[in-house]
Amino acid sequence: MVIGRTIDDSYIYAKDGLVGKWEKWILLILSCIIFPLFMGYTMRIYRGANPAPELDDWGGMFVDGIKLLIVSVIYALPVIILDITLMGSAGLALFSSVKTTSSGAIDPGVIIGLLIAVLFGALIIVIVGIIIGLITATACVRFARTNSFSEAFNFGAIFTHISKIGWMTYIIALIMMGIIVGIVEVISLVIPYIGIVIFVILLPFIGLFSARYLTLLYESAEAI
């Protein structure tokens, strides 16, 4: 897989799919707000639609989006559970173990210990999140191609597919996509007053770029 070529292809794909097609762009902005619709549209891209598909069969698109949302939420559950457990444990520890001085101030030793525990827990959550993110990127495309919930969680097949791409290539490709999308999001959001508006306008472009990128990454295994 040539990452530079994939970036170029994904950019052209999003540009050709949106630029000059303002009605479609506006409808996709609205779909991002009613996000299952946009997730359903993303499913069409994952299935290999080229050029970017038109907007039709809104009901089917919404149903597909709900299905993809379910898969995404299931994959996110370990991180959600760890996060709730960490915050809950930290709150409980603070409530039950904090000691106060005669002046009513919180004991610094307790706070430092609690902060260390929270930071350690946060590190674990980040590591788990990264691992799950690596799996989810392929699982979502696989789900779109097979339309099978069981295949979305067929870890043996998912790991085999990633191995065909090459784990190092796969990880670097996802990092590159994350950097590109992150830079665009940060630049748009830091613009005073109108940054959030620019960000919302760019959401469909970012979505098409990312979906096409993941699709090409997935298909690179099939080309080997």
C-alpha cells in the first residue's frame, strides 16, 4: 500500500463528491447532525462505491447507520466501562479516604495518590482505546461488506486481514489519517468566532475522506 497515493485518492474522492454539489453537501451536513444517516452513507463508501454515492433511499441509509452505530458502540464498551470504573473508583476513594487538616484543606498526600492512580488508569484506557481502534477500523468495513454482525466480531478473520496489509503499514496508515484529520479539525476550530461553523461545514468532507481512506486500506489486503 502506498500511503501517499491513498491520501491523494481519498482527497480527490471527497472533492469530486462534494465540490460543486452544494445541495448534496448541505444534506450531508444535516446527515452529520442526524448522525445515523451519515453513518449509513459511510457504509456505502465502505462497500466500495466509486465515485461518492448519491443520496437516496434515506430509510435504508438510516437503518444501515443504526447497524453500524451498534457495532461501534459494542466495540467502544470496554473503554466506556473502564472509564466509568475509573471515575467511579476515584470519586469513591475521594469520598471515603480524603482527610482534612484543621484548616479544612484537603490532605495533599491523598490528592497526589489519587492523581497518580487516575493517571495510571487513564493510560490503561488510552492503550485499550488504541487497540480497539485498530480493530474497529477494519471491523466496520468488514461489517459493511458482509452485512453480518457476526463477521464484524470475527477477530480471527479481522487479524488475518490486517496481517495481509502488514501490521506496521496498517498502523502507520491509520496514524497518518489521524494526523491529517486532526490538523484540519484543529485549524478550523481555533479560528475565532466562525471556527465551529467552518468545522461543521467541513464534516462531510472529512467523513468522505476518512471513509474512502479506510476503504482503500481495507482493499489493499485484497490486492496482495
